[in-house]
Amino acid sequence: MFHRFHQRFGTAGLLIAVIALIAALGGTALAASGALTSKQKKEVKAIAKSFQGTGPAGAAGANGTNGKDGAPGAKGANGANGKSVTVTAIPTEEPKCNELGGAMVEQEGAVSGTEVCNGQTGFTSTLPSGKTETGSWSISTAGASPIVLTPVSFNIPLAKALDKEHVKYITGSSTTECPGSKTEPKAASGYLCVYKGFSTFTFKGIDLNDGSGTEGANTAGAVLSFESSGFGFAMGAFAVTAK
């Protein structure tokens, strides 16, 4: 029945009809007061709510304007101060720089510093400790002399000469003192290592280049001696590392 009224009069018309009905039922009390009682108002609201429809969703509202920029942030704390560096001269008589002199550079609070030695960049009077120089050697002869000699010269002199225990002639595998090869000559600290590349001679020894025949090497180099039976040649490489 309500469905028919709703179809015929609509929600608003039906609501007015319900109010009129309640007013008629209220009698003289409603007519006298000219208004609905609280109970009647609740009943009217309940009836109206049951017939209330749900309309379509409204369109989305426009975006609001951007808010005001915030205040700048507080200034950050200053970074820690850097550490100072001290430079101390190393006298030439001290062994720190192989008696060449230089400077010790140390950072504040560091356990140790860095040695900057004279001669590490540019000319140096002697080979610095732990440094290696390399070179090659060769010899040939067509004579009948039984002994042939060839020099091994150091471009940078050693600070001290080497005795016979510290000069080695390597014909095969590398050793602890001479860990290199004929193509990559190497020497341990305090050693001269002469590597044979090829030879038709018999090796005799490595002597000081002073004509004394003493085995070893002086600060400028050494002499290789071979035994020959006539025509022949030999060649190889060397490495020397200052102690």
C-alpha cells in the first residue's frame, strides 16, 4: 500500500500525507496547539526516514590551494676540527732513509708517520733500501781464449757491496733468494740474482769488477766469468735489491 502511495505522490507527497494523517488523528489537541507533539514528531521522522532515498554521489571538489611555506630549519652543528700534521726533518746520517735524509710526516694522533726520503723522486745517489733495479747481459766470442768475461753494471749504485753468499746464478727454477725468472728477474732484499737466458759456455762465477777475482759484487756491479772452448755466446738478465 505504501509502495502505491510512494509511486503516485513521491517521497515529499507521501510525507505530507503522513503528517496530515497524524494531525487528523491528533484531534483538538493538535488543532489547539498548532504543532505536533514530541512523540508525533519522532513518528513522523521515523516514517520519513524509511522513505528516504539515496541520491548519486556529488562531483569531487576542486583541490585546495597550497599552504604557506614553513619556516627555515635550524642551522646544523659545525663539524669537528681537522687534525694537524707535523713535518720533522730526517738527518742524512740516520738509517730511516738509507742515510739520504728526508722528512717524517705525521698526523696528530696517528700511531706512525710516513717517511719522505730524498732521492725517491728524481736522482738518487744510491739504490734505496728495499728497491730493485734490473738489467740484461750478453757475451759472444770467436776466439780460443778459455775464459770469457762480461760485466753486470748497476745504473744506480748500491750503498754497500755484496759478499759471495748474496750473489746467485740461476739456470733453472726460482729460489727463495731469487724468486723471478729470465724474463721477469727478481731478487730478495740484499741479493744479486743473475738469470741465464741461453749459453754455450760453462759458468765459472760472479766476481767483483776490480780484477781481484774475489766472488761477490761491489757497489757498481759485478763480472760474470765463463769457460769457453771457442766460438759461442751467452745472454740473460739480472735483478738486484738493496738491503
